[in-house]
Amino acid sequence: MAIATDSLRGSFTPSKDTIGVFLVLNICAYIITIVVRKWNASNKAPRPSTPDLEKSTSRPGAREKVIRKPGEWTPSDFKRPTAAPYPDWDVHTSKPIPYRPFRYGPNYFTTMGLRSMKWDEWIELDNHYLKYHADKSKRIEERGEKCYRTAPEAMDAAIELLEELCNYLPERYPNMFQKTPTGITNTVTHETFNITQRPLPEDPMATAARLVQDDLAIMIERPDGEYYLLAGAILLAGFWRLSDKFGMSLEKIHTSGDVPQFREKLQRGMTNFFRRLRPEEPVLRNNYFIQVDDQLAWSPSIGSEDSEEVSWNTAEKNRAIEHHFFRSERQSLRRLPRSGGVVFTIRTYFEPVTEIVKEPYVPGRLASAVRSWGDDVSRYKGKEKYAEVLLEYLDAKHAEQVAAGLDLGKEDEMRSYPM
């Protein structure tokens, strides 16, 4: 390419060859631009919106664009996949999963914290099963409908949940449960449950609770579009009572319990989530608390379980660290395909703080998380009653781990949330 240079003016005058090349390049650029625009236009089909329960799915066998009125449910043809047997599971030796669902500060984010659930992992059992089973059985007998109940409009959902458990448990834990023509047998506790006779021998939520370590709750949508707690077996909740919440809407349950930032950050998303939840899309979430007594079923530190009102105000302040327990929950949520009820399973894990701090990174991360709580979260979790003792202890244990060679930069390789 020949270029004539004018060294005095610092410019150049293009030759005929240069002009020709420029013309060709411009034409090529124009053609490419037109092609790209047409390609983009043809591929800019509207992105499918988030699945909405007001419309049926586009999956095989589903009808398109069928509008569902609030409180009405057309049974889904979804069938839960058969669960694989839990590898090497044993009721005496299989340890609890060490959930550690707290994050480093300085900020504490209030979210629903949902993640997808694998169907095999719907119910988790471990070597604390027999203790949980004994505690639950005792509370069912002693407290009755104070801690389990099913409203008539939720009976179909409660029976469906019981049937689901009777199908799932023999698949997942075959060395403990056997399916029978009329229900299920627990080969460890030697209990057999008939779920086909009518009327049932007991409330289906009580029977379901006897089978698993979880507390159970079912939310039912009414014609006003709100979801209500209309069936439950809340036996080991520690800080709340079914009798206080039964019959309440999802919104009222959270506002009456002063859940931090519910209206500002959670209410809208939670409402939309419930409306859109499909039977084939179960989810999990975890949370945690500090408790200053060793009672799994009910924390007496916040008052008697039969008191008219309970609160952290009654708790003794700055008890010795031996009285501090780490309480975490693994909650699963799924929609029952036949009845449309939304089931919560609430599995509690309960351990002394003095034990969990032996795990790498845990004391430092927990201390940072507790310090990140805002005033509202701190009140909700009772921080003022134990923070001084707890944080001093966690800081000391973290310092011991660092002095022993803990590599802070490798935590992400060794632990991932919520573990």
C-alpha cells in the first residue's frame, strides 16, 4: 500500500489504492452490521418468565395456560423419583451432618437462603434417632394437641404427607423401615402403622412425626390467596409453639414472631415463592440460634412452655460457656402433588458450643457472624444474654487454631456453606 506523507503538516494523502481498500472495508462492515442486526432480532425471543403456579407447566402431559384460582388445586401427575438407599447408613453409627450455616461479617444479609434439594435427601436420619423418637413420643402423649393438630381442610394433605413418608423411608433407609400392604413397619422400634384404616388411629401428623426426626408443618392456600398453617407436629422446636401459630397466615406467623426485616426484605419474595412452588422443585434452607440451656424440645431459658408469653427477657445473662448450645435447623419445602399443600420438614441439630469449636475455622467464623447481627437480629436471637461470654470464648479458640497453624486462606477449599 503506497502512502504519500507530508512531513511538515503531520498528515497523509491517500493514494487511489488506499481509497479502494477503504471502500471495500466500509462495504464489508455495512454488510456485517446488517447481518448481525437480523441475527439478533431473530434470537431475541422473550425469555420465559419464572414458572408460575397460576399457569400449568409446559412439561409433557401438562395443559398450557390453565388459570388456577387462589385456594384451588388441580392434582399434578408428578411422581417423586425413587430414592436410592443411603450408603452404609446405621441407626447406631451414622453421625449427624455438621451444618454450620453462618457466614463471616461485617454484614448480615436477611434472605430466604433457598437452594435446590435432591430428592434422595428429603429426610435425614442419624444416630440420634432413638433419642429424638423417645422425646417425640413422650411429648405426643403428654402434650397432645398443644403440639400436633390437623384442621379438617388440611386432612387430605396430612394423609398425603404420611403416605409419602411411608413410601420414601423404606427406599432410603431399608435396614430400618419396611413397607407393608397397609402402611409401614419400623424394624428398630418395632412399631407398625396402619395408614389405610378409617378413621386413622391417630392424627396423621402425629404418626408422621413418630417416623422421622423432623418437626412437620403444612401450609394450605385459602381462597384469599394466603397460605395458612393448618397441620403440624411441632415437638422439638425449642423456641416456638404450634398452639401460638396454628391457623395463622404465613404473614402473621412472621410478623407475630417479630422476624427481622420480614416486611422490608422477605414478605414479597416469600409470597411469590409459595405461589410458584411446583411439586417437582423442592428446596432447602438452613438457619441457626444460640441456646443457653441443654433442652432440645423446649428452651426453659425463655420461660415455661405453658406461660402465656415467653421471651428472652427471662433468660439468665452470661451463663458459663458450658451452658451454650448451637442449635441449627435444616428445613425442606415441597408442594404435595395431589393436595397442593406445602410441606415444611424442620430438622433440628443440637450441639454444645464447646464441641463445634473443635472444628477448623468454626470459632472465627461464628464470632464474625454474631458480631454482624444488626440490632433487630440481635434482639430476635437473644444476643444480649450471651454475647459477652460467647464471643470471648470463640475469639480465644480462634486464636488457638491460628497459633496451631490454621491456614485462613484455605477455608473455601475445606468448607463450603452451609457446612
